[in-house]
Amino acid sequence: MYICKCMDLFKKTSQRFTRDNPRDRRKEFSKEKEKKKKEKKMVILQFQTSIINSSKEYKESKEETIQVI
């Protein structure tokens, strides 16, 4: 009797873990993927803004030198 209860419990827990774990892994993987995408977008945006800012500064400095000359 006791052994049967233990086996039933074991089966239930093992089923639960085998069913839930892959889903959890997929969810975690997709979350990590989304985070990486967001980080990449942020880095790209920062790079673009730095390029834009540097080009503006260059234009401004060029205009200033032209005005001085």
C-alpha cells in the first residue's frame, strides 16, 4: 500500500516536471531573446544618435571656421 502511494506520487511529480519544464525553458529563452533584441536596439540607437550628434558638431564647427575666415 505504502509503495503504491509512493509510486503514484513519483509519477505525478515526474509528469509535472516533464510537462512544465520545457515550457518554462521556452519562456525563459524567449524572454532572454527579447532582452537581447532590446539591448541591440538600444545600442544601435545610441550609436546612431552619437553619429548624428557628431555630424552636427562637425557642421557647426565647420560653419564657425568659415565665419571666422
